[in-house]
Amino acid sequence: MKRVDDFRLRLGKHELVPIMIGGMGVDISSADLAVEAARLGGVGHISDAMINTVSDRRYDTKHVKEKLAFYKYNVKNEDKSSVKFDLGRLAEATKLHVEATMTRKRGDGMILINCMEKLTMNAPKETLKVRMEAAMDAGIDGITLAAGLHLGSFALIEAHPRFRDVQLGIIVSSVRALQLFLKKSSRTGRLPDYIVVEGPLAGGHLGFGMDWAQYDLATIVAEVIQFLKNEHLDIPVIPAGGIFTGSDATAFLESGAAAVQVATRFTVSEECGLPADAKQEYFKASEDDIEVNQISPTGYPMRMIKSSPGIGDGIRPNCEAYGYLLDANGKCAYVTSFNRELAAHPGARKISVMDKTCLCTHMRNFDIWTCGHLTYRLKDTTRKAADGSYQLLTAEHIFKDYQFSTEQKIALPE
Ligand SMILES: Cc1cc2nc3c(=O)[nH]c(=O)nc-3n(C[C@H](O)[C@H](O)[C@H](O)COP(=O)(O)O)c2cc1C
């Protein structure tokens, strides 16, 4: 009987254990987690979501405080179009995070950075270019372009000296999205080095509408593999979303996938960036506690635990401090919803905003508990203590369980 360890993923010069830990913003897929994945011979991701904020927390910079001080005059203004990111600071924050992570890298694996293109930052192209170039300057092994798949992203960095040596991957949820991307980026003469195919059971934002339940990862993966074959393109295909056991992963590898991307099982690892109490919420969640809703201002459906403290919270938008979701015109759907509720409840001390959330603030504070569909199975992957708490797992334990387990078995910790 085959297991994941019978397969290898080839990316550039690397031969890897075909397990990729997916990017999880904001700093949920921490450097600690990525470094472990690489040490074990697989692929880890850090994320560049809210990188200035992450830099302040991890490396003692003061980007957020200073940005807020600079734009303080605008806090009560509905118009956020003047609130811009300083590109020099953005580059500095990205470099700090990438360098600090890459310096710690050991072993034969790789560390990539997940760049969410939906973080439009009130200047989508300029900021994305800076984020990607700074990551390459700082020695990242590769970049995974996620959520929003800006079709011109490769062209933004084609003049960079590492454009042809860095691994560049994309995340798609349909053959159509892949076709569009290949067509648009063909001008750069550069194909993606890997394609993550993310299905409807993944965590974070979904590349599907609210009819996500009608789609099936295995079907989409088969379509993508067939399309690449027809086009005579040899690009590794990496399924993601709901791959919970080593046997689930092996089934994909046996049907032509080059690796798998997984995330949910690592949300309860010691190395994961979520706070300890949030990890217990992930363990405790039942299937009914998890929903896909439309409160993300990005416009993409997002999966989360229903009791996330950020849901319904009507805080004042924090664009002057954060502002990662401001679009090219300085607009964010939460700002619109907040102002509508404010006008409807004049004089109220506290308002509630149900249709959208201030995602920057709540992801920063770990108050939106985004998760994969199979989060409700996490409790079966560990032991429960007498006080009702669940034992955290090491990333190594989870990684090796994926790598070596067979027959749908999940190894419990010592
Ligand atoms: C907590 C959490 C946060 C996530 N955040 C991101 C993200 O910022 N960007 C992204 O491209 N994918 C994100 N994802 C998706 C994962 O990278 C991955 O593709 C997917 O969750 C894999 O499915 P699984 O969680 O069922 O293993 C996130 C997933 C989780 C569980």
C-alpha cells in the first residue's frame, strides 16, 4: 500500500516530500511553522498579509503607530482615498520578515511566501510589486500568488533579476481561471512553476460563490491535469482543501497530483501563530459551528467558526493604521457598511455591523477564526486532558502523520 513518502515533488533543483503547508494570514502560518516544514523536507509558507503589522509584532518596528499618527486627521473621515502605504516601509517590513525566516531555514525543503492579491492596499499594482520584489531581494525560495489572482502579476516583476530563478506559483479554483492566467502572462515567457488547485473545503477566502458545496476538489484537479496534458504543459499540480489524512493525500498523488497543500491540521500545532485559546476553539468546533459567509470586504466568501468574536462587531474602521483592503479608489465595503449603520443609529454608543467585518482589525487580533471545513475533525487528532483542554501537536508530528500514515489512520501524540 502506497503512502505519501513513496512520492517526491520536484520544484526547480529541489526534490521534496510532497507536503506543502499552505499560507495562512495574518501570521497564522508563522515562520516557526514554515521552518519546520522545510527542515522536514517539505514546503512551508509564510504569509505577507498585513506585513507591516507582523513586522511590528515580531521585529519591534513601529510602522502601524507611525502610519496612524501620520493619518490621524482622517480617522473620522468617510473618504479613505488619501490613506496610502509608504512603499519604502512596506519593502522594509517584507525584507525583515523574509530575511529573519530564511536565516533560520535548515534542511532540504523550501520556504515560500503567500501573497494575497486581494490586499489591494489603496494602490494594488504598486504595493504588490514592492511586496514581491522585496521578498525576492530578501531570498525567499518562491512566491505563491493567492486570492484575487491579478492576471498581470508576473509582468509586474519581470524586470527583477530573480524573475526566472525564483519559484512562482498560482492558486486557482477552476480550469477557466488557469486558462485566463496562462493567456495573460504568456507575454512574459514565464509559466508558473506550480499550480495549487484549491477546492471548496479550504480555509480562508474561497475561490467559489456561495454555491461552493456543489463543487468537488477531485473533479477540478482531474480537469486541470487533463487540460495541462492537452496543452503539453508539464507543471506540478497541487490540490488543496479538505485533505485531512495521509491516505487522502496519497489518493491525489496516485491520480497525478505532484504534492498536496494542507493547512487546517496545522492550525492546532504548537508552531502555528494562532493564540492558545483560539487553538482550543478550533479543536472544540463541531460541524455546525462552522460557516461560509460573506462578511469579508474582499467580496469572496470566507469560512470561519460562527462564534468568532469579530462577527457583527461594529468598530470604527482602522484604515489609517491598517488599510490593507482599500481598493484602487480607497474604498472598503466595511467602511460603507459601518457608515450606513452609524447614520441609522445616531448617538448610539455601540453599533453592530452584521453584513461586513473590519477584517484588518479582526485578523490582526485573531478575532475572526477562519478555518477549513474539516476543522471539526481536529479533536480526533489528539488527546483530551482531564480539564477538557486538547493537547497541542508539534508540526513535526502532523507532518510525519501525513507522510507515513496509511489506511486513513491518524497517529495520536505521545
Ligand atoms: C486559518 C487559515 C488561514 C488561511 N489563510 C490563507 C491565506 O491568507 N491565503 C491563502 O492563499 N490561503 C489561506 N488559507 C488556505 C490554505 O492555505 C490552504 O490552501 C487550505 O486551507 C488547505 O485546505 P485544508 O485547510 O483543508 O488543509 C488559509 C487556511 C486556513 C485554515
